[in-house]
Amino acid sequence: MNTSLNYAYYPGCSSTGTSIEYDMSSRAVCAALDIKLTDVPDWSCCGSTPAHTVDHSLSSALSARNLDQVASMGLDSCITPCPSCLANLKTAKHRMEDEGFRDKVNNLLDKPANTKIETKSVLQILVEDYGIENIRKKVVKPLTGLVVGAYYGCILNRPAELMQFDDREHPMAMDNIMEALGATVVPFPLKVECCGASFGIPRKDVVMRLSGKLLDTAKSIGAMALVTACPLCQMNLDMRQDQINHANGSHHKIPIFYFTQLLGLALGLTEKELGMNKLCVSPRTLLDFMVNEENIKEKAA
Amino acid sequence: MKVGVFVCHCGSNIEATVDTAAVAAAAREFPGVVFATDTMYTCSEPGQDEIVNAIKEHNLGGIVVASCTPRMHEQTFRRTVERAGLNKYLFEMANIREHVSWIGKDREANTNKSVDLVRMATEKLLRNRPLYSKKFDINKRVLVIGGGVAGIQAALDCADGGLEVVMVEKTSTIGGKMAKLDKTFPTVDCSSCILGPRMVDVAQHPNITLYAYSEIEEINGYVGNFEIKVKKKATYVNWDSCTGCGICMEKCPSKKATDYFNEGIGKTTAINIPFPQAIPKKAKIDPDFCTKLTKGKCGVCAKVCPSGCIDYEMQDEFVTEKVGAIVTATGYDLFDWSVYGEYGAGRYPDVITGLQYERMLSASGPTGGHIKRPSDGKEPKNIVFIQCVGSRDKSVGRPYCTGFCCMYTAKQAILTKDHLPDSQSYVFYMDIRAVGKLYDEFTRRAMEEYDTKYIRGRVSMIYPKGEKLLVRGADTLMGSQVEVDADLVVLAVGAEASAGASELAEKLRISYDSYGFYMEGHPKLKPVETNTAGVYLAGACQGPKDIPSSVAQGSAAAAKVLGLFSKDQLESDPQVSIVDIKRCIGCGKCIQTCPFGAIKEMEFRGMVKADVIETICQGCGICTSTCPQGAIQLQHSTDNQILSEVNALCQF
């Protein structure tokens, strides 16, 4: 096993607010696995959805500045937990292979940006660089009794030509990790469906419908919880779960974890380190249930 | 030699971008040219007569025609000069259409290039010599590769015409894809009822020798005299004594063998006869599943066989057949649809192919003609058909239209209603391509009389919802999303070149396109010929085809073979290599490089020399460029002739 994994880490804006528990748990998990993360110095917003809906060169300029910051660290790649940041950083690199576009973007920047920086997701490096079998060896508290579905969202693996990771229609990275952690993974048929994304702001009804369907499906396949890898997906399913129940007349109470939170739990990290208290739908009952199941199993053994 | 030059307008094809009159005027100044003119259509009857008259009037010894590609009309004009009394090789063609007028718009540059090409052709012509063909005997037997409906048609037509036919079929029964079908469009008549008797005819025809479960190992020779090595794959059953009684199948304990004939719907036994109407009706053992062959234990079939024909030690066997012509009818295979992640990539048992559905509909199929969901055996109510799976889709490397899926989908929708009157069928389509006699009427019937819901749009996703499959797609006519709760999804999977098509093409020395389909001699005028003399095409090996077109091509190929064999001797092409014995030093380099094995060693007054077997030489010229002495020369393309062309081009 390669014990000297080192990465530049780009947290992304949501990690400082709505998805702070994703950031906390990502950092904690990497530390527990001896993966060294160094924050990209003076990082700024990648442009997110608003920038590229208005102007592609502006969006790429915002992302390219961050890629250039990575280059200033003397590195040629970085990782980020957020799929939206990932898409923006990768898109910027791809678009700037075109000379005309590159000139336009560089005009917006103080100095021409380095365009050779590769970006990967935290999920991708855990699966590809660290390895699921190595994760399996590190498990100290298996997720006994947990029946979980993995929900990837629509942009983590798409477009396939750009993201170059897992399967665009049927990704398995998180399913495989959860299985390695001792959970029972139920195939989630809508794993790459859209949650409604940022329509939560202008057209809440869209999110109520799309995310509602995800929750209904999770319930129908008997999932006690879902794991996600995307701050926006997690927010729509978790924070808006009450709104969805209200709008659709449903009664869901399904904890929505970041996969890093459950991974951390299995690695023996504390709930506090993993920001479990930041989740809106309380996972308390489920977490206690898992501890209880594990105790029963140990006694039986 | 007095040379005449004819510059063709080809209507406006050439004249629009080449000043043909100026080309003719320039040609008049070339050494040797005594007559030059431009004509509207040189290939037409008056055009050809003009050539004949000019030869007589001006006592011409050779002709240059500047027009289209020699592939189009070289033979035409050779016959013309022959008609005027000249040797047909005292003729040259300058291609100023494909090589000039069609590819450039600059009239002045085009005219100059045309002048250059005519000058080259004239210089070569001045060094042409009369060449004469030799006659050779031919073997009037024909090989048909592939025993599908196209091959069967070709074989029966040839056999009825009095020819001896050798048929080689890869699987253990003939019948091909058509034998797997339940009914055929647009008449909805029973497929095996119309094909079955033809299969029996093949088995019983005194002129047909059938090698089933065999493959082509090697092909040598040339038109009229091919030598074929056939590999008879080990069946582990002595077919001379097997009566096809089927007792071995009843008793075989290994019942989990892949059922290739039924497209994996259900399982079969390790020793099996693919279906009751198989021809030949002989059993064979699938060595992957036979426990006697894999583990050395069992031997039940040997015990129960009443005629004692089981032979576990059987090896592949090779036989040699001599034939004069070959009809290739290797058909197609289904596209591997598992690349479509959105359709589940094979994860959902209730998403099946059209051919699997066909086996389910068939009364002699694994479900006895009952439509059942593979997952739980229940009767489906809502059935969704998805068209263009692996057709017209650049993203999976299959941009072509398979052509027959629209029709078989409509047929299957009609049959579904017949089998399950309470069912509802949905068809997601891109366009309905129902080009053929009674075809469009048929698809209308599926919609209007059988209440099939046609939805114009693609399916974006299939996912399981409880016991059902939710099919989500777009209705592009309504501009809306559609979701259908389906019990069964049938994919109209498109056709691709059959497995091993390119390897066989290389043995046959015929060309194939980038998808592996064989190239016809000319897309319009030589639909069943190939560019290799004596090799013909029939059916879907040339491109996806439905049954009527495949059968038509089978008959057409047979007609070509019968035409070829109407003569007792064929004329050899004199454009072959000839060794100048005085110059040959017997180094043998030409023997090593010849791709056709056409050169052999001979002894001449105690010295080793090379000798060309004229009937095998294909005139490629590789030996000419290899010979260190310039001793072996390709007739009609000698070093001197090529150099004179180069000099004509590079004189400025």
C-alpha cells in the first residue's frame, strides 16, 4: 500500500457552510487513512452554477485561478469533495485546451493560468489510489445491520468523457465502499437521477417532486439511509426532507449521510469529528441501532 | 504508333470544371498523336462509334480515352478498340473525372492536370504491346459459405441448375437466423413452415454436400480452380450412424448448457440437437458443459445411444474440396447491446432482445409459445419495444440503419396482441422505416388495428420499480416526458457483421467496410460480385438485409455462378508477370515476396530460374519491384512503361 498519498485539497465554498460536515469528515477520514491533504492557498469560489450560466469565460477564469494556485504549490493535480467544483475545475481545464478560449480567459486573470492541472474527487482517489481492499482492512467498527442505498446524483460521473470515473449510468464506487464497511447495500435504481439541484431556490416544486421520488424509492427498496457524495444532493434530501414530506404528504425520516461520514464511523472516528450533529434528519436512532446490532453479533460470536 | 485521343465531357461532370476542347488541342501536339477530339459521352453508342471510325479513318494503332475511372469503363473501351480490329491492350485511360473534375473547382488548374494525365497515358500507350489471353479449364463446383436463408437459396438454385454444391455451415444446423423466427413480416406466415422444406431440400438434393458444424480453414487458388480446406469441428458424435432419435438429450444429466439456438432463453443439455427441425438432425456435445469431457465423469449418452455413435475422443477433421466459384453468405450477428447502461446493460432479466422474444413467441421455443417474463415466469401486460438499439447511433459506433427492426417490431407488437389480447404494447421509435412492398401498410396495421402505442422518442432510462420496470423516455411529438410501467422490455437490437467476418474476408481476399460488412463489386451495378473473381456475396454479410432481399441476392449470386460456369474454359488475364530468363539470377526473392504463391523455381540448362504460374498470378507487381535484376516484369505495367509516365509528368 502506498502510505505516502499527498494531495492538494480544494474544499469549495459549501464546505464552509451547508456541507461543513462533508469537509470535516473528508479531512478526518483522510487523516485516519494517512492521506496527507494540503489546502490550496488562497482558494476562491470555482464559479459554481451562477458563473457558467452567465458566461463560460468568467466561469473558467474563476476555476483557472484556483488551478493556477495548485500549480504554485508545485503540484499537478488536486482533489475536491464537491462534484460541482469538480465539474467546473475539469471543464475549465478542458475548455482551455482551445487556444482562442484560453486567451479570452487569461485576459480576465492577472497572469496566464497553468492549464495542466488534473482534478479528481475525494471518492475517486479513495477508490482508485487508496483502494477499497485497503479500506476494508482499516475497518474497526463495521456498519452492522445498516441497509443503505448509494445515491450519486447526476453530475458526479457525467459527462463520462470529462469525468473519466466509474460508470455513467450505473456507478458502483460508493456501493462498493459501503459493502466493504460491512453495510448491506441495496441497489438504488435512481442512483444517477437529478435531485432538482439548485432549482430549490427558483422552483421549489421541482425539487419537491424529484427529491421526493428519490426518498420514495429509497423507502420502497428498504433503505434505512442514503449516502451521497454531493453537497447539493445531500441538502435537498436532508434539509428539505420536511418540506418534501409537507408538499407530497409523505412521512419520510431517512438519514442522508455523506459517504465520508459512514466511512469515518467504520474507521472508528467519533461522531463529533464527522459532524453527525450537523445533519437535519437525525441519524441518532440509526446510529444506536448499528451499535446495538454489532453488540448482538459480538455476543453471538 | 499513331495515337488517337478522346476527351469526354461526361455531360457536365467533367466539362463543368475542365476545358475538354483545350485538353484535346494540347493532346494534338503530343508526339505520336495524330487525332484528338472532345466528345459529349464517349461511352455512349455514338461515342464508341466515333472511336471505331477514327481508328479506321486515320489508321490509328492505339487509343487514349480521358474520362472516368477505369473501374467504370475500361472494359467497355477495350471492347470498342477490339471491335475496330486492334488488340484490346492498345488502349489507355486517363481518369479526369474522379481524379480531377469531381475534386477541384479551379477550371484552369483542372485543365492543366488533365493535359498532364493525357500526356502520361499517351506515353505509356506508345510502349504498350498486344497481349493475348490464355484459356484454362474450370471446375464447375461451387462452395456456399453459410447455411442461412441466403445461402440455402443460392445452393438450391445452383444445384437445380445442375451444379455440384458444397455447403459449409458454422453451427450444427442450417437455417440461420430465419430458423429462429416465429413469424415473418409483412404476411405473418410461419417462418419455419416456409424455411423448413427448403432446409430439407438442401439435405436431400443429390447435388449438395453439406458440412455442418464446420468452418473454412484455408482458401487457395483462383477463379475456376479454388482449393478449400474445411475444418469439421469435433461433435463427439459419429454423424454417419446418429439417427437423431434424441434419447441422449433426454438422459443427459448436464442440463445447464447455454442454449445458443434459443438465444439463452432457457437452458439445454450438454449433448443436444438445437431444435426439432434441425438439418442435419444430428446430436453434438458442447464440450464446455459435458462433464465427461470437462471432468472425465458421466458417459450416460454413450450408454443410452442405441446406435453407439458417441465418441469422446473425436478430434477436428480436415477435408479438402475443389471448387470453381464461392458464394459467401455468412449473415449477421446481433449488436452487443450491453454497452447501453441506460437500458440496464444486461442487469435486468426482463429486458430482452427481439430475437429472444422471437424464441418466446415460437411454439417450438423454450416457453412453448407463451410470453413469459424471464424473471418470474408471469405473463406481461405492458410490453415496451425500444427501436434503434445499436442502429443509427454514432455514440456506440453504429451510425447505420439496420433496416429491418421497424418491421420486426411491428410484427412482434401484432403477435403480442394475438398471444395476449389484454396486453398493451408501446413502441419507442426514431422514424418508421417501412420501405418495401406492403411494409408501410403493415406498420399502420400494428397501430390502427392492434392498438400499439407508437411514441416518437428515445428512452433515457429503464429502472426497476417493484416487480415492474419503469421506462422513461421523451415523446418528441408532444414535447413531453413519458413514463411507462412495463412488465417486459424488448429491444430491437440492430445487426452487425457476423463474428469472424473479417478473418474470412482475408482468406477470401475480398474487401470489407469499417463495420466488417463485405464490399460488393459496385454499389449499383455489381451487387453480388466482389473484386475477387469467382467470389460472390449473398445476404446480410454484405449489409443488413431482410429475408426477401437476402433471398433475392442468393438467387442473384447463383445466377452469376451459373453464368460463369456456362463456359467450359475461362480466359486468363494476360496482365501477369513474366520472367526474362536471360536476366534472372535465381535469387528467389520474388518467390518469397509473392503473396499468392504464384512463382516457383525451375531448372533451366542446369541453372535455377524463377517461373510464374500465369493462372495464379494476380498482377500485383510486388515481384517486379523486388527483383534486383529487373528480370521479372509485370505485363502492361513494365518498368519502362511506368518510367515513361513519370518522365511525361516531370518533363518541366
